[in-house]
Amino acid sequence: MPAVRRTLAAAPLLLALAASTLPARGDDAKKDNAEAKEATKDAAPAPASGKLTITLADGKTATCREQSAQSFLIRGNWFPRTNDAEKLKEGRKLLEQAIKYRTEKYGYFEGYGNPKANRHPPKYYAKSTSFMGLSVQVHSKIIPALKCVEAALKASPAGDEYKPRTMGGIRFHNTYRGVEISNHVYGIAVDIEPDKNTCCGCVAPWNTHPLCKQKDKTVWERMAMPRSWVEAFEKYGFYWLGHDTLQDTMHFEFLGDPDKITESTGDIATN
Ligand SMILES: [Zn+2]
């Protein structure tokens, strides 16, 4: 979901963004040519096992564990494109389950879920970190996952292929309307360079981006970010909203298990 542009909190724009949850007509892109990856000279070489190591805030090292997004947290599964009442009911159940899970793991946001499940709001757990040279504030639990994505990008040509200039993280208001709540509110979503990676399934100004007019192109071709970046995020539990009907290409949300981001903590780094 695109950010309400940093400093302007204009009500009409908020409403416009809220309306963007309506189904859009974009097709999900098909996976095609995967890019060959080779180590660059200055990137830290990946260990022989293929597993990456990161340094945590406390100075301990940890090994990144690959994982997928959990399906009950994927918004496309809450609103199946069907008229089947049973399936629609199942979707709503998943959404309820997802709100319960996010409240327990990430914090209680007023109006959604049970305040007894977590006595703190998500912002209580928010911390600033850096990602590919950009500063971003997110839920502290997902910082290791971002670090794993960063390590993966830096260990491959992907880190040099693309240099975003802006990035967004946690938000303190909900940009969705009604039953749904944005993962930005929980601090588990990030937007990478919104003006270059737009949201063609959203309303203006996002869908008026010149790239959205190129209807013959796939969603992958209608953004500045290379596919290799999406693949790096997906490897470590992030879901890309470019797959969604929204085609929100800037947006990644951590839908993996926050307790399984790393394998184990190791020794305190000596350098
Ligand atoms: Zn977003």
C-alpha cells in the first residue's frame, strides 16, 4: 500500500487510498526467465552452504533461515474472487485469524482484534534500522529479516542493479477502510521507492504513473525495481504486493514466522 505522502495527510488522498482496496483488473505476472546470479568482487561471499549470516543489534551473529509467507496472512486469500458464499466466509475467517496473529505477534492497533492479546501498540516495538543505505522504522522483530534480504542482495549482483533513494516503513494510521488493516500499521511492511515502483491497481495518483499506461507489459516491467529484488525479499518470508490485484509493486510485507527468521544466535562478533 503506498504511503500517504510523507508530509501531506490530506483527507481526500486518504479516502482515495482507502478506495484502492477494491479489486483491480491486473493479472498476476508469470514467472519467466530467472536471472543468473554470480558473485561480485566486493560483495561478501555466501558461505558454502548457501546460508547467509547477519549481525544482530546485540552484536550476536545469526544464520538466515529461508521461509515463505504464511498463506492465511496473504490478503488475496481473505477476499477470494468468487461468488461462492462458503469460500467468502472462509476468507473472512482467515482475515480474523490474521488480525489475531498480528495483534499477538506485533501489537494491538485500536479497533482491530483483542486488546488483551497484546498490551502494547505496534509503535511501542518500532525501531529504526538501515536497509541498503536507507533509514527506515519498522517493528523490531522483522529487522533481522530485512538484514537477511540485504545480505542476499549484497551477496549477488542484485545489490548493484538497483539503488532506491526512498523507503517507507511503519505508519500510525490505517490506510485501508473497513475490515482490513494495513501491515504498515504493524510495522511489518516496507515501501521501496514509491515514485518509481507504483501501484497500478490503486487509484490516482498511483495508477496515473506513465508505466501503468503500458497495458501490454507485465507487472514486472512496470516498475523500476528488478525482479532479483522481489526474489530476495520472498526468500526470507516477505510477500510482494505486486502479486496482488492491487499490483502494489513498491510494497513488501513480512508474512513469515517472526520466530523463525534466523536459525540460532551464535557467538558475539569480535570485530
Ligand atoms: Zn505499502
